[in-house]
Amino acid sequence: MLLIADNLHIMNPVVAKALQARNPLPFKKIAEHCTKVNAYAMDINLGPLKHNIEEVITFVIDAVQGSFSGRLVLDSIQAEVIAQGIKICKQPPIINGFSLEENKLQTILPLAAEYQADIVGFLLDEQGKIPSGTEERLAVASRVVAAAEEQGVPPEKIIIDPVLVPLTWKDGTHYNRALIETIQMLNQVFGQPTRTIAGLSNIGAGAPDSTKRQTAEAAFIFMLAASHLDYILMNVTQESNLTALNLSQLLLAEKIFTWQEV
């Protein structure tokens, strides 16, 4: 299970302040930390950009690429932001992402075909709703892959995101058990290896305190690892999550376990 950092997003006050001031140092520090924890990729989510799109995305990507050599995940609902980002990435980026919603099919998905890029496919139906059960999610997954193929994006370029939901949702635990089952069944459904991704931060939304949120997140990391998730998107400054991720990989590794690695 490869680590993708989700710390570089506009809701992070440090990021918002640095972006407004065009101060590259906070971005470099985030990138350096991602390198330190061996992150596979960094997600970049700058929110809706109304002005100076080319200048803004270029500034941010240039700031992080000097300190981080991994892949970048271009997380935006704006096609022009993603397209500009793709042009200046040193490593092949991942587009995050598209769903069966018509505007995503028309604006975001074509970029994956044009640039032959990997792209995240969210298991949301045509109305943007998350299916509650495993069978429904697998049916949506089939439609997501079919829609991509129609636009020239092969299945091996798609990374399926079954969409984690907050535990505090009505039937939140049911939704997330269905997510685990979906991850486990995708390879069988498509008859070939199918990459998957999950964003961990959603699960703890609404938690009464950080300790309980961190406990729930750490527990779910083990569940995701056991389901053979390929990529986990999470806060890389939260030590409890990093510990859980490391230990889950040790427990699943096909080698002799040693306490020295814990």
C-alpha cells in the first residue's frame, strides 16, 4: 500500500497563507517531509482558481518539485488547472479525478486520454451519489471503466476510488464495509489487476476529539491494507497513521517478522 500525502490542500491554513503570499518555503517544507516519510506521491489541491491559473499552479509545482522527486496528484475540478499542471510535472502525474457525472466526463476524463495519464475514477453514480452496497459499487465501477474506454483511456490507467464516508453518516459503517468488499472483488470483476485508492481523512469527520479520530483512522488503515488497497491518501504528519501504515505493511509482508522493524 503506497502512501500519498494529502497535506497540500487549500483548507490547510499554512498552505492558504503561503499561496496568498507566494511564499515557496511552506510548500518546500511539506515536500521535504513527504520525502522523509517515503511518500510515493503528493496530492495538490488548491481549490477553485479564478485568476492567474497558469502562474499559480506553476508556482506551487515548482516549489515542491525541488524537494520531492515522487509523483504529483493533480486534484482539481478545473480542467485548465490539471492541464497546466501536467505540462510542468517532472514525473508522470495522476489526475484526481473523474466520475460518471456528465461535467467530469466532458472536461476531466479527456485529459487522461490526451496526456496518457493515470486517472482516479470515483465510484459515484451519474447523480454524484455514493452507492451504499457492494453490488451497486461494482456496477458503478463497470460503468466508470466503460466510460473511460469510450474516450480512449484503458483500464490499466484507471485507479478506482470506492469513496470512504464519515463513520458518523447514517449507515456509515455499512458504507465502509462495502468499500472493503469492493476493493477485494474488483480484480475478479474485471479479470485483471485493478488499482485502488482511498482517502482516509473522511472517515474521522465529526469525531468529538482528535484522539478518537486518530484511533479510528489507524484501525481502518489495517483494514485497508488487508484488503490490498494500492494507494492510501492521508495526513503524513500524523504519527499514529504512519505507525499504523508501517506496522500493517510489516504484518502483511512475505518475510520473517522481526520486532526491530516495529
